[in-house]
Amino acid sequence: MKIVAQRRLFWFLKDNIKLDLSNPSVLDMYIQQVIMYGRAEDISALFSKINLSQFKNAFMRLSHFLPLEVRKFWEDAIGNN
């Protein structure tokens, strides 16, 4: 699945670039940006694009890059204590 990167979340990418969420490294970057900088509607959109299993797998790959507070919040939310 390809989506257009939102400028507000992906200020470091070229305008109107498409992100291929079927690529695990791109999916990880997308999830990291959304859970760190996104609004509630961004998180809702995230879960309309991917399922919880995909989120959990990506979260496990990228959790050590997240600030402690963000990581703990999502660990509690998805039950990865």
C-alpha cells in the first residue's frame, strides 16, 4: 500500500512523496513518526491502514529508538509489558 507522506509529519522528505507501507523499513519510519508526532486523527488513520499485528511487529523493531515515555505508553496500550 502506498500513501502520500503528510508534510506535517514528514517534513524531512520531498513534497508529495509516496511511502510504500509494504516495505518494513518504510512502515517502521511511518509508525515512528505517527506515534511520536501525530495527532489523534493521525493515529486513527494509521490503524485504518495497518492491522494491530503489523503495528506490534513494527513496534518491536523500532521501540529501542523511541523516547522512554512514548515507548512505555505504547507498551501499555498494546500489552507488551
